[in-house]
Amino acid sequence: MTIWVDADAAPREVKEIVFRAGKRLGLAVVLVANAVIQVPAAYSFVKSVGVDGKSDAADHYIVAHAQAGDVVITADIELASRVVDRSVVVIDPRGSEFTADDARTALSVRNAMEQLRGAGVITGGPRPYGPRDSQAFAATLDRTLTRLARRRT
């Protein structure tokens, strides 16, 4: 099992939680971003992959490499919808785990909001990332990794 992190927009707290979980469980962690991200030496199991700066290059890399049973951490709903159908578990940084239905619904909502913004409607943005989000993410990641580990045995 590998934990893939769509790292360009992932909050620092999310990366730290993933690093600690990977270390505790002996899992590979791959950060994918438009540039290689420096990883603390204590986390030798973490690999950082820099992709070209083209739009969605990190997403394409994750889609090409994530396999069934892996975990992808992303706030990108389109990326989530592309991998969740392949038995890849997707968790967003605020602690929501996506099912195939959730991802399709979220993608539809995102597209509708995009159309509203294109028409000049002010829709606002997400609230700032905070401690509750970190706690929710850590709890969901722990539950998910425990569930996946049980399936492997």
C-alpha cells in the first residue's frame, strides 16, 4: 500500500500527519507536486516526485501510478473521481473519504459552482483550514489505514 499526496495544495499539517502515519505503519508515502518537496531526513520512506508545471500534471502522475488498495490524499475532486472507481481510497484534507458516488456528486456541484462564478455570481470560497480539519483528517486517515490493513491479512 502506498499513500499518494497531491502535495501542491496539501496543508503542511496534512503532510506531517501522513508522514507520522507512514512511519508508524511502515508505509510508502509519495508526495507529487510541480516541484520536488524537501522531506525531513527522519522520513526516509517518503519520496517526493516533481512533475512539470503543466496544469494537472501531478494529477495525471497519480492516476497513472496509484493502484487498488492505495490511498490518495487530495482536495481535487476531479482527481478523486478518476481514481476512486479503481478501488483507490481517497481522503480530502478536511477528513472526508470519497466513495464513487460522493466523488461524482461533488464533481457535479463543483461544475455547477464554476458555471455560477462564470456568470458573475459570487460564491465565496472554502473556510480557512484549521485544527478541527487536521483532527478530522487524522481520524479518517487512521480509520482508513486500519480498515485497509485488516483487509490485507
